[in-house]
Amino acid sequence: MFKIILYILMAEFPVATRVLFEISRILNTGLDMETLSICVRLCEQGINPEALSSVIKELRKATEALKAAENMTG
């Protein structure tokens, strides 16, 4: 369902969406188009962008730690 919404948004705002994704890529955020769109929607709903950024960073750290632990155990 979300992918359908994403395609609709891209059709309505193709230039803005591509520009935003290109900026994200240049800044090496590691966000794919779907994740970036979710972040934009959350910010539009009033989520603090800095808090969202902190959550994403913490989730990435936790994911890396889990992967490292899995690699050590086998």
C-alpha cells in the first residue's frame, strides 16, 4: 500500500521528490526513497526532524551491534 502512495507522490511531485532524494544521496544519508518519504511525512505531521535523525542513528547503531554479535557467535 505504501509503495502505491509513494508512486502517487512521485507522480504529483516528481521534481521535488527527485531533488530531495538527490540531496539525501549527496549527503550520504543512506536513506532509500521509501525511507526518505516516510521521514518527510513524519516531519510534515510535526515530528521533530532532529529527534527523528537521532532515532535513525540509534537504530543503525543497534542494527550494527546485532550484526556484529551474530557474526561472533556463528
